[in-house]
Amino acid sequence: MIIEEVLKERFGYSHFRSGQKEVITTLLAGKNTLAMLPTGTGKSLCYQLPGYMLNGQVVIVSPLLSLMQDQVDQLKINGEKSVIAINSFLSFDEKLNALRQLNTFKFIFISPEMLVTENVLARMKSLNIALFVIDEAHCISQWGHDFRPDYLKLGYIREQLGNPLTVALTATATSEVRADIIHSLSLQDCEQIIYSVNRSNITIAVEHFQHYREKRDRLIELAKRLQGPGIVYFSSKKLAEQIAADLKQQGVGNVMPYHGGLEQETRMLIQQQFLHGQLDLICATSAFGMGINKENIRYVIHFHMPMQFESYVQEIGRAGRDGHPSIAFMLYSAGDEMLQHQLIEGELPDESQISLLENWLNEQKPTLQNVTEFEEELSLICGLNEIQLRLTLDYLKNCLANGNDFSVFSSKFKNFIRERLDSKKSKIEEMVNWIRSEKCRRLQLLDYFEESGQQQMNDCCDHCGFSIVPFERIEAENTESKHKEVNWKERLADILLKKREGEH
Amino acid sequence: MFGCYKKSIILYCLHRIADERTVYSVFHLLNGKKSSQTIQDAFLFQLTPFFRVYPSMTRLQFDQHLTEMTKVKWILEYEPSQYRLTDLGREALKEQLKKQPLPVNLNGWKYHQLSVVFWERLSLLVQVISNLMYSNSKYLPIQRKKETHLWLKQFLQDTKMDRQVLAQKVFNEVVDCLENSTSIQPEFLISRLTGAETIGLTKEQAALQYSMDQDYFELQFQSILHTMLSVIKEKPVQLPLLNKVIQSAETEFTMTVSAQRTEELLQQGFTIEEIATFRKLKRNTIEDHIVELALNKPDFEIGRFVTDKNVAEIAEAVKKVTSKQLKHIKTIVPHAPYFEIRLVLAVFGDSL
């Protein structure tokens, strides 16, 4: 069967998006592939489709549980039942069951920390793996913005699995990071398929403010003026809630906050309402967006700057997937980067916490073998939050596995943390420089990802000049008529019996 | 301005416990702490409807409400952690309950667990049927729990009905369940249901749509679920599908696991002392368990623990004192141990 037929039959599309076909044909030719495709181009199709044409299982390593769940959902929506996610959400029994029946699944999603456990790896070895997929492959590199120590072991795991055909997927990676990926996974004769991070239908605008207040007022104005649907990104849950409430009060209807602190049912409802066009605007933290396959998002506003270009490009890339003109605003008020600095410091353990860890290790040293059982104790003793704990445990396990001496652990770990901190800080600085610079926004972004610029285009960015008019809504939003009173029985009949008012 | 309905509920509970407990017994009640003390208090002060109605309220938020109400002089901290209503507070509460009365069918104690499962299943069932009716196969289930998905699959397999028939029957049963209860507003529940074409409202959105504060909406929503549950249990034969929804979600009654263990040992004939030694627990703890049993089991035999004579004397004493504080009762029957007084209150509390 030719791949277009599979595309139509399995996924219901008649065309590939840019890059997809190239990646798929390369894989089907049996070549290891590193694919960098911009956000919104449908990376998951690049392994799903070949999966159907290859004999054997597709194993997908994915760093985030939420991301994994989204991809599982997408497959299931498309009618694929032979799919499983192996991660820490499974109970002990479920995990045992899943492992026992592993060979019956076509698509196996797995988190890296699960993959490194011995019994899981042993079971994986017995499979017939047709395709090994590393999602968000930039996590492998210390230079990447999202380094996961667990990803470093993927090269070894790949070797253990008999070097199956492999595809490493990422949306954003500098050449340094790409070299790291290829090296770590020892991908011989790797085909690199690199597509520009540039999204030419998205206008990029940065605005400066002296005070928070002015910035807030501007956001409200934009939300009133711009044609939706839109997303506003915040770095703080509290502010996302606050501004959503302010917007409602200002008469901007159909806006809801979204962040990881909401109940699961609420998150699901809001996400689905947005997809169904019942909401026009979401005030979100970065928790929102993964797996949101909404084509017609018209604008993305950053109320807070992201921590690095990689996130920025991903977040604005949620706009305009249908190819229509869309706009990204970055609202910056002096000192905004302080919040980002605080956030990265919160992600890493500080020196005093590491000293406490050192003391604890000295007491435990003779007997310490398995760190996992001490998770809770460690987090209490050293006052580590979840992100800090994860990182510390990863590092500690690595250290144990390599038979390292604990006497040097603490100084090595401190060094490691310092390097991470410096690297993250310099990424924030790069963002701030970009915000302050007076050159073309797009060319600078491309420059960061080592791409050469293109010719002048219309509505490029605030420095090249653009008109906001095409992005404005034509009519004022009509919030009044939406809540017309419907009798509860009629609504229930509409849902369950497909009966509209007046039809019965 | 009252702020939120949680305050009314806290005031109401404080009013009921009338100086006899610390304010945190109210917090534990609303939070649904499964301790013998909280459970006993719920029964003793007839606050069972409110058991676990605000499970996600934090201690910090609770303290915040107390601070605010102290500031406007509705309550007074007359001893550390002991609060009582002022005249102003009583007026405010009366006023508030006139405007927003307590939902009548609320029964947190009986249904706090079942109603969660019931909503998860019902909302998923409705969404799935709706998508069947609209011939839409690509959608994301609104409920995420695997158990709920497995349950639904089983449900559809067991009922084996044509989709039209199933839809009509579920429709009829839900309408039947909601239509005849005058004191609830079914639209609060229906507006939250998700169908093929419209996604249901979040609690926050629904509260806004019906112009009430979220805490009050939450109680109203709970009371609708509790109403449905009691109707289903009343006439399971007329509501076969809904009855099926709550099957295998039933937890007989709500006791702590530890108390259930004590019950088993009691049934095997062990004495309190023996159980305490055997389980390496204090005698007090075992007594707490027995009081819990007394509250939960309609067939509890008090005669095993209290003589008839003592039961009669304690009951007499309870009638004489206006307070339900144990020490006041004890001054009248000094020879009766506290344990026996608590048991009598547990068994006959409402009728005394």
C-alpha cells in the first residue's frame, strides 16, 4: 500500500504536512532518522504511520506523563486499541499485567525511568521492536533546555534492545544539541531531516511597559480587540486565575484559566470547551497546549516571558496551524526576568540542601543501595520539592550505578547544579536581549537556531512593521444571547436523544 | 456581604456544637476526616448531612474564614480554638439561611463516597450515549479514570441494548429521578453534563451561570446527586439502569478500617481488653471503635457493654442536662464510665 493510502485510511487526511512524508519514507527505507519539525506539524504521525506498515512493535520513549497521555488519547480517538502507556500511574498489579501482555500491543509508550528498570528492560528485549521512537529527543542533551539525566541511558538501552530502527523527534534543537542526540544514541548513518522553526504565518510583536498595571491594561485591550480563539501564557497559576477573572469582569466573555492546580475534571472540561469553540480565550500556564490539536488559534500572548527560545517557539507555534495569519504578542515590563530567575532556582536544589544531603549520605553510606525507598525521607530531610527531588534522585542513582565515591558526590553535584543554573540563566538573558533588541525578531530567532534568514515578508514583526488591523475582530463579542434559558429536560433530550427544541 | 457559603456552613455547625467542641471538629467534619471523634460528633450534633461536603478545603482557608468572621464580630474566640456565635453572628446566619437555605436532601455521611462514583459514571455514560446517537466516534472521554472506563464497557456489554432504546431509557430514568423532587433544581446537574456537541460546564462556570457563589453551588450539586441516590434506592425496580450505575460502587457503610477489624474480633468473642492487647492499641482506641460501630450498625447490641440499669440512668441524665457535653452528664451519673455514656448517646442520641 502506498503511504498516502494509509494516511487516508488510518488517519483520514488527504495530505501530509511539511516534513512528515520525508521522515516516513526515510524510516521505511530502514534508515535511522533525526527529525526536527516545528510545533504544529504533527510529529506523532511520523512514527504512527510507519508503525502500521512495519512488522513488529513501536516503542515510544516520552519524557512527560501528560504528553504521553495525550498521545495515547490521540491514538485511541483514531480507533487504535492496541496501545499502552507504562509509567508510574500504573499500580503494581496493572504494571505486572501490562508487562505480561506486552507483546500484544502495537504501540508501547514508556517513560525513561521505567525503561531502565531491569525487569522492564528484560521484557522489552523479548519484543520484536520495529521502531524505537525518542520523543522530545533534545532532553538527551545537557545543552538542551530540558535535560533529563534518565535520557542519557537511552543509548545503552538502545544497544541492549539490539539497535532497532530509531527515530529521534524534536521541535527545537540547536546543532550542538542535535550532535549530542546522535552521539548519545550512537545513531550510525543517521539521516537528519531539519525543517525551519520559522512559522511565516505568525507575526511576532514585542511590547514594553514601565509598570505591571500598564501591561495588564494592554492585555485586556488586546483580548477585547483581537479575533480569537487565543491563549495567554503566564508563569504563575495565581496570576492566570486573577487575570481571567479580571477579563470576565471587563466583559471579555468565554475566558477560563487553565493550570496544573485545577481538578482533573475541570481541566478536561476547559480543554474540551476550547476545542469545541465554547471558549474564546484561555489564561494558561505552560501546562496548557500539549496535545491541543486546535487548528484555528489566532493569537498567543505571553504575559510572562518563557525561560528560553525553545519554549517560546513551541508556545507561539500553537497559533495558526491552519496556515492562516496569526499573531504572537510578548508583553514585557521591566524586571519580568526576575520571576524566571526565581523559578529556575526553585527547580534546582541549593547549596544548603546539598549539604544536608551530604550529611544524610554520610550516615547511610555503608548500607545505601537502593535510593528509591528513601525518597520521602530525602525530600523531608533536605526540603526538596518534587522537581528537585527527581533531579537529585536521578543524579544519585547514576552515581550509585557507576560505583562513585560519595566523598566527592556533593562537590560534583554542586558543580553540576551550578552549571545547570548558569546555562539556564544565560538562556533567560538571551531572551531578555532579544526582547530589548531593535533588529528583526524573526531573523534573530532563526539565528538562534542557526538558520539563515529569508527575504523580507509582510507583517513580519514589530521592528519590520505590521498592521494589527487584520487580526482584529470584526464584530464585538456578543455575550448576551449565549446564556439563553433552556429547560433542563430539553437540554437532556438534546444530549441523549438528539432532539432539538421544537422537534418533539 | 457574606462572602461565601462556606462561612454560613461553618457558622451553622458552630451554632450546633454550641461551645462543646473546638472549632477544628467543624473543620474535620467538613473535610470528612474518618476518625471516631469526628464521626461521633457528626451524629451527636446532627451534622451528618455536612460530612465531607468540602473535602478540598485546607486548614489555611478554614482559618482564613474564622479570621474574617472574627473581624466582623460574628464569632468570638472565648478560649483558644473555642468559638461561639455572637448575637450579630446569629442574625447574619439567620439572614443568610433565609436567602440561601440549606439544601434539604443533603446527606454527606451516607453518600459522600457513592456520589463521587455515581457522578463519574453517569457523566461518562451520558457522554458515550450522546456520541453514539450523534454517530461521532472521535471524542475524548470526559472522565479519565480507568476504572470508570472499564465499568462503562461492562455496562454496555451487560445491557446489550440498541442505542436508541438505551438513550430513551436512560433519559426517562434520569427525568423520573429528578422530576418529582420539588426541592432541587435539576438544571444545576444537567448543565454540567457533556454531550456530543456541547461540553458541560465546570462547577465554576455553572455557579456563575446561575449567579451563586461556588460553595453554595457545590452544596446544591451534591444535594441533587444525593436526592437521585435516595430515589434510586427507594425504587430500584422502576429505575433499573440507574440502579445498575450504582451497583458495585456500594460501600455498605462508612467505617474506618481499624474499626472494622475491631468488629471482627468482637464477633469472635474477644473482650475489649483482649483486643487492645492483641492489636497493641490503647483501650481508649478500641472503645472509640465500638462507639463508631454503635453509630453505624442498626443492630448494635448495647447490652454487651452497658447494663440495662446504667442505660436507663444515663438516658435519664441526658434528658436532664441541656448540654451534650459528657462531663455535665457525668456529674449526674458519677458511677457510669465515659465510655458507657458515649455509647448510650450513640445509640439513643437522637431520641433523647
